[in-house]
Amino acid sequence: MENYFRAEGIMDDAVKVNTASMFLINIVLLWWRGKTTDKIQGEIGTWQEFQCELKGQFYPEFTEEEARAMLQGITQRGTVGEYVLEFKKLML
């Protein structure tokens, strides 16, 4: 999303949040609808708040540690191309 915002010259937080929310689907979309209608919690006002709320709800707690452990354990078993492909998959 950040690359899209840069390419389109989008700087305003509200526009960023609205634009990103158009791409939400399934359970994330249901979560977002709940967030936008919950007046008690207040609205998400900045792009950073949106990212923090989204990650807090859907980003597994130990994802970064697991990814680092997998990267440390990667070894080349086949061709260099296969190794590079496996490495790139882990980087996602």
C-alpha cells in the first residue's frame, strides 16, 4: 500500500485509510465494519493507527521470530535457483 500511496501522491491519512479499506475482504472486512460502527472505541484517525489495529487483530504474535528461525535454518539442497526461490518465499 505504501508504494501505491507514493505513486499516487496520497499523503492524507484519512484517504490512506479509506483507500486501504476498499481492499479488505472476508473476516477482515467484517472486522473493519465493526470498527467503523463502534462509536465507543472511537474512530481510527491515522494511517499508523489503522496499521497498528489491523496488525494487532490479525498479525500472529510470533511471526517475525518464526520467520527469522526459518531463514536461519534454510540450506541449499537443490539448484541455486531453487534455493533462491525458497529464500524469496520466506521473505514474503
